[in-house]
Amino acid sequence: MNHEYFMAQAIQQAKLAEEKNEVPVGAVVVSDGKIIGKGHNLSITAHDPSAHAEMLAIRAAGKELSNYRLVDATLYVTLEPCPMCAGLLVHSRIKTLVFGASDLKTGACGSIMDLTNHALLNHNISVIGGVLGETCSALVSDFFARRRAEKKAFKNRNTEL
């Protein structure tokens, strides 16, 4: 499997999120070399804290396969999954997780905790991190830098009046 190719597809999903002023995270689910689910963050747009890229991609993949278990599937996501999404990966029986950038604040696949390979859980996941990591990290960093600059400019405009 070409991890860079599929991560590039996840990056395209992240860019769709960014176009909607969502945190630019994208995901694709792959089975038998074919993308069976895509998703990008929509939490703000949908007013739904669970509308993470991983959640939406896995929901789409489950519908595509007509199965809630994705036993031999691989999830590609631009940012290390949070605890909610890591739990979803375990419950959906994803075989492999490939992520781009580590998340040192909420990453639950090795950064601050590892739910994907917890000894007491009934399913463990093979995890590969850092695929196109610099590109994925820059997407998120640039987004938040832009948001901070926009907030500062807004604040400055309001204080000048």
C-alpha cells in the first residue's frame, strides 16, 4: 500500500475542511486498495462535537460495506486521533491507523495516551505515524496562526473605534 498516496487524499479532505473554516483535518478509509470512506472536520458547521474527520469517514465506510466492522481496513488521517476517535477505531475494528501529524494536546494513539493498543481493550490497532507529517502539521499550524491573526486584527479594529 502506498501510504503517501492515501495520506495525500486525506490532505485533500483536510483542505475541504479549511475552506469551511473548520480545523483542517481529513481522513480516508481504505480497503483492498480502494477508498471506501472520506471525511473532513465538520464540528463547527454541523454544530456537532462528534463530527470529526475520522468519525465521518468511518461512518461512510460502514455504509459502503454495509457493516459496522471494518476488519481489514486502514484509516488515513492527517492528525493523530483524539480519545473519542481512538475509541471509535477500536469499536470499528480498524486494522491499521496511519496518521500524519502527532497531536501533543489530545492525541490518543501514542502522544498523551494510547487507546489503540491498550492491554485491557479487546482490539488492538497497528499504528504508523508521521506519514507526510510536516505537510499535515503545517496545515493545522497555519490554520491556527491565521485564526489568531484574524482575532488580533478584529480586536485592534474594535479598539480603534
